[in-house]
Amino acid sequence: MFAVPALVSAQTRVYESELHDFRLVTIAEGLEHPWSIAFLPGGELLVTERPGRLPIIKGGELAVEPVFGRFGKAPAATRRLTVG
């Protein structure tokens, strides 16, 4: 989750940890296994999903068609167990 000041309300629960207090804010619904987020200069967000889609969030709303939905599918992300 990411702190987006415009979406944070006074009623959002504050979680406390040893180092910092924080809030969890849902910035979009309907994503399937969100993997990573890129912040664009215009305020939009690109979100990679494990199945290979690249949806875009504009003004707090999930776009109807993913970016890669227009041009085909990106390769699906591979989940591997990392033992270290």
C-alpha cells in the first residue's frame, strides 16, 4: 500500500509499530495479484500484475483497459521461492 494524501481521510485507522505509525489506504479495487507500482509524472500509477497485465490508475480510478491490453500481454511474472 502507498500513502496517497488525497485519499487519506481522518477516519482511516492508524497502525503503530516500533519505528513509525502508518495508515493503509486502498488506491484501487479489482487488481489481480498486484506486483509493483510506478509513479508517473502526471500523477497516474502503472501497476504490474502477476498474470502479465499492466493496468493504469488515473485520478484514483482503475482504467477499463490495461496498457498492455491494447498491445497484447506482457510475459507473466514468475514467482520463485528464494532461500537465503
